[in-house]
Amino acid sequence: MSDGYGPFMGEIRYGIAGSPITHSLSPLLMALMCDHLGIVNRTRSLKIELVDVSIISDALAWGYAGSVPNPLEWALTQAVFGKFRTTALLEKAVIAAREVKIPASTLGAKGEGSPLFSRTKNSNVLPTRMFDDEIWMNLTHPLKHQLDSEAVVSIDGSREIKSINALRWDGKGWWSAGLDGAGVCDVMNHHGYVPEGSVLGLVGGGGAARSTAKAWSQHGGLICILGGRRELGDGPWSKSLTEQSPDVIVNFDGTTPSFEADIVLHAAYGQMEGALEERIDAMASTPLDGRWLLVAQHLACWGQLWAPERIDDLPSLDLLLNRLVVAETTLSQYA
């Protein structure tokens, strides 16, 4: 499949920025998506880095500088990106994942709803043809609430609620979006619950929780606050708050208390153990593992910010999740 970006040699530099980040699966997802879309080829290269910073200006400085001064080892390969070991193992993982053409039936959609965000074109205009070199970045803790510059164009109002988790430098300027909420909506939709007519129980009040509250309420859903270490506060979701019992719950607090709801999604994910079949079974069980959310928000990043012109070519949520588990299992064999 052609990438549609022209004949010139260019580079995509991708960074996952925050702290801690050495165990992040986002670099693996980036490699899987570039392979699926055929973006990395003889005309375009991919450079991945872990950007361990706690201040947003340092993350942007990485974008301008071109590299980190002291590269970190990626926990999945015990080596830094760019070294032979990581490059070779990442290639093995991608090749193994590529063999998955049809996702496991246990991961399939439970409802008949259509994806809400990652396949819905944003009304804001984004450049659709890549420049020779681009920078894509995911932000995680503690950076999501720190970006407050009008020099960075927000495509979805995420700056106003201090919840940005994705950036793009297109060669002319920075663009940003907050797509955690898009991910939550897609995960719940995949499991049979669309926002309209449903009550979402929300644990936590940080950037990802604010993004979720905004997205869920914008699509007609109600929100029941279930506490957490931080308060959600006021926002565009305020008129959608309710004390009704939740149909589904998303937990952003990192703890794993027991909840009463049809679907419970924990945003956090940890290291997996066991054979591939065991890991797939774990993904299909409840409460839902944070890999569901990671994959969904990553798809939304591609569809809304990084490559909206390829929105119709994105893999399904369950297919990408299945491939991620295969790739992660492959890497674990060399740990």
C-alpha cells in the first residue's frame, strides 16, 4: 500500500514524553501502525525515542533538538532505540504481529454501534500531506495539563480543559489534541455502550478524566463522579453530571477497587505474563485492561491528528489490540 506522501525522503520522529516511560507500549504501537499503513518504506523512515521529562518545555525542546542527551533503555528490549538489539527485536515483533489478519473472536465487538472518534473526521482543518520531516509526540503523566501556549493550535479544545496527550509538528507549526476521551468512548462502544443514554462512572480528576468527561458528555452521555485523588472540577461536562448508578466505569486512579457496573475499564496496564492464549484471554476478561484504552486513543491520534488522510485505512480496535499482544509476547521471549 502506498503511503501517499510523495517521493521525497523524510523522517517521522516519534516520542513518548513523560515520566516514568521506560515500560511504555506506545513505541510498539507506533511501529505496528506504521507497518499496517505502509508508511515506513524507502521514502520515509521512523525514529522512536523515550523522552523522560517532567516539564512540557523540555518535551518541546526534544522536538527542536532532534535527540535526547541520555537515551533510556526500553524495558521491552533492555536496550535504547537505535541500537541493533532494539531495532532487530522490534522488527521480529512487527513481523509476528503482521501475521494476525483476523482478531480473536473473544476480542470482537459486543455491540452494533459505530466508532465515535477514531473514524470520525474532525471539523477542524489539518494539513493532510506530510512535510519531509514531522514530529509526533504522545504526552503522559505529568505533562498533559502543562501545555498552555496559543502558539500550539488545539484542534479539539483540549487546551482549555488542560488535557493534551498528543502533539504534531508538521514542518510549520505545532498542533495538539486530547484524545483519551475519544479512546474511552471507542472502548465502551466496542463493548456495546455508546454515550447517549448511558451513565459513565468516572474515578479520578486528572487530564485523562477531564478529556473523558468532555467527550462522553458531548455525545449525550451522563457522568457519575466516583471520587479519586483529584477532583474533576467544573467544565463543559458540568450539566451532564448525575447521581444515577453508572452503566460503565473508567478508573484513572491506578487503584483497583471493586465496582458494580456492566463494563469496568482500568486505565493503567502492567506487565503481562504467560503464553499468548493466556494473554488474549486476559484481554477479553473484565475488568478491562488498560491496553484497550491505550490502543483506542492511539487510533484516535492517527485518525484525528497524525494522519487524518488515512482515517479509512486504520485497523479495527480489536485487530490492533490482538497484534499488540502478539508483538509484546514476542518481545517477552527475549527478555
